[in-house]
Amino acid sequence: MKYYGRLFYFCRFLIRCFHTRYRIDHPERLKDPVVYLSRHFNSKGIFMTIPWLPGRIRIWALSVYHDRRVCFDHLVQYTLTERYGFPKWKAKMMATLYAPFLSALMRSSRTIPVYRDSMKVIQTYQLSLKALKQGESLLIFPERSYTSEDGRMSDMYEGFLLIDRLYFRDTGRHIPFVTIFADAKTATIKVREPILFQGDARDPDERKRVCELIQSQLSDPTDQDDQSHGS
């Protein structure tokens, strides 16, 4: 039985046919289950990573894209107007086409909806924990400024780190956080050594250490490529 839906496989096929093919550096580090972390690069990071990664991966995606009507409003009120500068009348025409497609693609891709500023975020963690315990991996784009294309990783959301605490509570093991950096210059997905908590994820110093390692790896992927950061 296929893991994803037909629409996902069709879109992946098209991307693989017409997009630059990316080679995976250190594929032996791709071991389920892990939490993959990557950069948005103004949405280009999605095309540079998702179509080329093997395994069963559940992607974190904003909840607004999972409901057709909510997606339509989000596209009209923000994405197509505020972000891309289209006039509202044109944005509505485009959203009429995009919203049904995007919501269908979310279902086909088996993405996990991320609820911001809502108690429903509990569902995000429940689905994520269930996926990891079933041997599936997660792919998260934690950067706050997802339109940034700077080499330096900007400030990031840290809520995803709670996954480690939940996973450790249920399994007695820390979940590896694996950063993957899509290098457009070399068409390479650089897979770094796993980052592991070495104590309680609630400890401020340990949390700071993990966050700094994640930001460093996603900022300068060529520096100390083979350095290990956890055990």
C-alpha cells in the first residue's frame, strides 16, 4: 500500500522531471524515525528537499492550508496580496484555483497541521508523537522569517523541541534532530550529524545548546561537516 496519495506522487514526479535534481550528501544519516529540520528559503527549500528525501516523512504545515475555505481567505488576505503584491481582485481569482489544490495536496502529502496561537496545537504534538512511534519521520521548517534567503539562519520557533520531551516520556529515548541544508550552488542536500538532547528538554542551558547547534548547522553547512553533536 502506497504511503502518500496520488496527487503527492504526481506533483513529486513533475518536480523531479523539471526541477534541478538534488544529490543527498551522507545518505546513511537518513534513518527513521528522526525530526528533520530545514530552511524555507522563501518556499524554494520545499522544492529542494521534499521531492528527494526517501522514507516515510510527515511534514509540518500551517493549519490554514488544510481547509479549502480557510486557505482561500489566507491566500487572499495575506499570501497573494501582502506577500506577493497582487491586487485583491486578482488574488481572489488565483485563490479560487489554488485553495482547492493546496488543501487536497496537504491531505495527499499526509502533512501534520500546525496550529499557532490555539489550544489545538496539542493535536499537532499528538499526531507527531504517534508518527514517530510508528517509525515515521517529521520534516519541520522552524525559521520565523520563512521569506529569508540569507546565509545566516534567522530566529526560529522553538516549540518543536517539545517533541523530544514527549518522545522521551513514552520511549525512554531522545529523538534525533537532523538538519538538512539544500545547497543550491552544488545541488546537494547536506545531511548533518544528529543533534540529541543530553538531558531534560526543559533545562534552559540544554535547550540553548540544542538551539544554537541547530541554527549553526542551518547557517553554515560547510563548516565542520563531520563534527558530531550528540550521543
